Amino acid sequence: MSTVRLSGTVLGEGDPSRVVRAKLLYLLYNAGWNIYNSNGDQRITLSNIEKKIIESDAFVFTPNPSLEDMFKAVSIFVGYQTLDRHLAGKPTVILNSDSSWNYFFAVISHLNRMGTVKQDYREFLLAADTPETVIECLESARSNGVPDPGRERIESEMPPVADIPPPPGNRGNVCVFCSASLEDPSYLEDGETLGRLLALNQLGCVSGAGKCGIMGAVVRGTVQAGGWAAGSNVPHIIELEGLPEGLSRFWLRPDIYTRMEVMIENSDAFVIFPGGAGTFQELLALMIFKHQKNPLMEGKPVVIFNRRNPSGVGFWDPLIDLLDGLCVPGDFVVAHTLNDVIPYVSKSLA
């Protein structure tokens, strides 16, 4: 019998979501599904989320999502994008009966228009208006499978043996979360410039260790300027994106969650550069850690580079709208120009 993992948290007897959840439980059981997290009391962490994915056959998200729910949903979407074998054939349905997921969907739709998400998210994160439609979506997906994201493995290479510590005089390490797919020359130039500025300001660069897109450009800029560059990646993403040259330190990890954890642990500040669903996921992880007062994020600033295009549209406008009301002042700061990024970071490290 297949098992579905149900998202959401039940906040006591008066929680209005109990009614919807009860109906979902009845319909899922009646359709032959076993259910994980039926009571809405299980916690997901970076350390256990991969295990939860492996032991599930499908995923259903309920209305009124928290930051944690959105993190889990976008994490599954990233897994589909990166050909995570543990998600092969496992459908995801989002019950959006109260339109509370609209801001989340707006972010991914915007990233698709900006060119960092190539897939139509609606084919992977199936939206349902009623509990009954959730069952229909699950049954259809079980018959038809999860779509092919249209990506190919480009290479298979051994991770570098790199374990050079930061040099004397290093003022701190800045983790740059960004796109590994965007190839617009102006964005790549910004990436190289940021990497160079980090090196010139005696700041180490930590990244997801991808060779492509802005991610590769940031590492390239740091290395060419004589800076210290570290990164973490996982085998199945290395096969898709390759590895940059010149890394001083490299952490190989088995999944994208422990990859994020080691990057956060070894960084003193974070810059959210133009990126895709993975960058969206990584920012949500930072916000969740801040709200949980996780020691890994204590005193560490987050700078969102909301780069504007020639039409005046900020790259992260929909994401900033989504976080409004879910975050508090001080959780992050927004930089509108590249020249503002390093001063924001340096101020916190002074």
C-alpha cells in the first residue's frame, strides 16, 4: 500500500484547518493510502527531510502554508528539477482551496519568466481546489507519472580534493546563493564582479559549487582575484552542472539538505543573488533557522540583491511580497544595486 505524506500543523482544537484535514484523511484512507503526519505534529529538519522523502510515495500540502510548508514544497520541486532518484514517480498535490498558496506560486511563475526556472511548475506541483480533487490528482499522477524535467547529465567527474583553510586576514565567509542556469551575460558579469569584490575585501566565498550560470561566475571572479572559494555539492547535481575550477575547499554531501547545512555552518553572512527555485528554497531555510533561533544563524545577516531589469522589475519582488508578514525587520535587508551588497555585509562583520 502506498504512503502519502501530509503537510501542515494543527494548532489546537480551534484550528479551522482541522475540518479540511479531517476530510482529507477520510478521502485518502478511503482511496487506499497510508498517511504520514496525519495529526500534523511531525517536524521536518534539514537533517531528516531526505529520509521523510525516501519513505513517502506522494506528498499532499494543505492550505495556509507556513514557511516550513513552503520550504518542503519548493524542496520537492527542486528535487524534480535535479533528477533526485528518491522522487522518481512520486506526485505532489497542493490543496489551495483558500488561495493561500498564491504568493508561493507567484514566486515560481515569476522565476519562470525571468529564465531561472525552465519547467512549468504546474506540471509538477499539482494544484487542487477541493479535497476531492486532491484524490483525483493523486490517482491521475499515479497513472501518468511525474513529467520529465527536460535535463540531461552532462558529465561525471570526481569531486576535487580541496581542503585549504581560509588565509590569514580573512574577515569572514560570505555564502552566495544564486542561479546555476542563468546565462545572461549581464547577470554573469554581476556574478564575477561580486566574486572579485569578495576577494578584494578579504571575504571568503562559499557557494553551491556549480560550474554553470551565476554560480560558476561568482567562483570564477573570486578565484581570478586570488580569493578563497569553498563550496558544497551532491553527486547527482554534479552530473548535471559540473564543478568549478579553483575551489580551495569542497564538501561533498549526499543530499541538498545536508549540503545547505554545511554551507550555512561555514558562512558568516549570506547574499541572495538572482536565482531559481533552489535559491528560493535556500532563503526559506535561512528564514526558518532565524525564526527557530538556530545557533547556525546567530548574528549572520542575509542580503537579498533585488536586481532590477531595464523595465524596473526587481528580480525578487514577488519573494519579498511573500515574506512580508511572515518575517520581521532584521531577518533580511534588501540591496537594490550591486554596490550596496558588500557594504551591507561588511557592516555586520566589522
